[in-house]
Amino acid sequence: QVQLAESGGGLVQPGGSLRLSCAASGSTFSLYAVAWYRQVPGKQREMVAGITSGGTTHYADSVKGRLTISRDNAKNTVYLQMNNLKPEDTAAYYCNAGLTRVPGDYWGQGTQVTVSS
């Protein structure tokens, strides 16, 4: 079992930055692939960034060059650094983990990001 808890969301102006954190319980978290998803009301949840247990990353085209996913296995935490934020990045952001692939079985409760002037 893995429990995930996101933090770091908030209100930011266009062009600003935020860093989201996904803190996990469990000593085997380093074995999990982890991804960040986002969802806007009325739309499907979409993956924006993922990282494998080995550290390989991948990104949605819409966020390449602006968002960076990383992990610190010693802290059982995955981060999403978000730079040059745009209003269209406004969404609830969720962390997800799976042993073999994402989306896996484990979701956090989400953190809201609002980009507005």
C-alpha cells in the first residue's frame, strides 16, 4: 500500500512558478513509477509528466520546457517544478503511482493550481 499526499498548489500570476510535492508513505516507493495528472471540471484527467523508478521522464507536449518532474527517493517525494505558468495550466493536480505503469492504483487527494492575474 502506498499513500500519496500532494502539496504546493496555490494562486500564481501568469509567468510565475510553483513547485508541487507528492509525499509518499511506504519503504518501496523508489520502485514505483509516478506521474502528475491534472483535471479541469468537465474534462478528462490528463497526464502532464511522469517519471519511472529509474528516473526516465516524459512530458505532455503542452508542458515541455516549462514543467520538470523529479524524485528524491531518500525523502519518498516526487516534485513537479512549474515555470512560466499559463492560465490554461489552471487545474487540480494529482499525483499517481504504480509499480509497473501509470496510471497505477494509488492517487493523492489533489492540489489546486490557479494561474490568474
